Amino acid sequence: MKTPAPEKRPPLELLSVVIPAHNEQDCVALTVEHLHVELHERGIPHEIIVVDDGSTDGTWAVLQDLATRRPELRPVQNNGEHGFGRAITFGFDRVHGDAVVVMMADESDDARDVVQYWHLLNEGWDAVFGSRFVKGGVVIDYPWLKLSINRLANFFLRILFNIPLNDTTNAFKAYRRQVIEGCRPFLSPHFNLTVELPLKTIVRGYSWTVMPISWRNRRFGESKLKIKEMGSRYLFIALYCWLEKYFSRGDYRAR
């Protein structure tokens, strides 16, 4: 499930992991610690950029304290307009690495998968998309209603774009930095960025592959994704990318 790989490229030098966080005081420290330990043990040079997106709990205090012990952690505050997509874009604007992974703050994503992302990007791929629904993927405690809606939405995107990717809506993915820059400007202020970024990557002709990932439902706090609020936003950005694919005459394709 992939496009033809490009020619061999020089090794990547630094991995930037961007983590948006809104009211995640109970789990963000564990997420950062587990990620750092996994990357450090594997010898992967990295920085962890956690974007505090208008938290009203103790998230920022937790991050400031942790940063005194983990120099790889770079906590930043988004003091402008808030939203999941805005927070990620805010983090993208501050990365130093030549590879970027977007990861959730709630421990739902497995740090071991970040290691595999790094290795696949180093094989020359422009992007690596994790899927929970391919052979080897793991899903733990996914609420049945959200799971049903997820599968319907991803089936719709597969048909609309004629692609084999079956977990487009999942945020946990990896990109070379030039892909991030090549997909700007980002239009999605909320969770629809999780659709905009992979679809633009595909439509604009970057190489990509898919790997199985593990996901478990959060153990602390509340999910920030509100399905009722997001349906029209997902549809808008999907149709925008579809129009670009068929009507832009390749003006935005990777060169």
C-alpha cells in the first residue's frame, strides 16, 4: 500500500515530534517521558514540541517543570486563536527537524511506532501514514459509535480519492519537512487538519507508504473531538482537496 519510493536520500538529522495539548495535565508528562525514553534508547536525535493550546488546567505548569529535566522538550504556548489544527500549525512553524511526526498528548499513540516512522522516512519516503486497520494494527477500547463513524468517513475518502489508505482521519502520521512546507497554506483550524495534510500530500504527488500502528483510548481526561461539530468541516476540506486534485492542473504538485 504505497507509491514508488524515490531515490536514496541522505540520512535525516533530527526528528521533531509535534504534540498539541489542551487540558492534558494528567497525561502529557507520561506521553513525553515515554516518547523520549523510546527515542533516546534507539539513538534517534529528537526534539519534542508540545503546544499548549489555551489550557485552563495545570498543563503549562507540568510542561515547564518537565522541561527542566528534559532538554529535548520545547513547550510553547499558542496565545492566538485556538483549535487543534491551529495548534499543530503553530508547532510546525517552530520545528528544527527535517522530519516531523504529529502525535497526540493523551497516550493513545505508541512511541514505538514513532521509531518505525523514522526508519521508513530514512528509506526515502516523503510521508508515512499509520493505519490502525491494516494487518498488524491494534485498536484498544475504541467507542463503538466513534469507530462506526470513523470507518464510514474513511470509506468515503477512499472512494472519493481512489486511494487504498483506510485511516486518513488519524492524526498520527510522519512527514519529511519539505512535505509540510509544500502543503501550505493550511486551511483547517480544527481536527480537519488530520484530513487536509495527508490528502494534500497525496494530491501534490509526494511519495508515501502505510504501516500498521497501535492505538488505545485515552485513560485520563476527555476527548477533544466533537463529532457533531466536525462533520461539515471534514467534508469541506475533503472537497477542497478533491477540487485541487482534478481542477488545479498540477499547479501545486511537488517539483
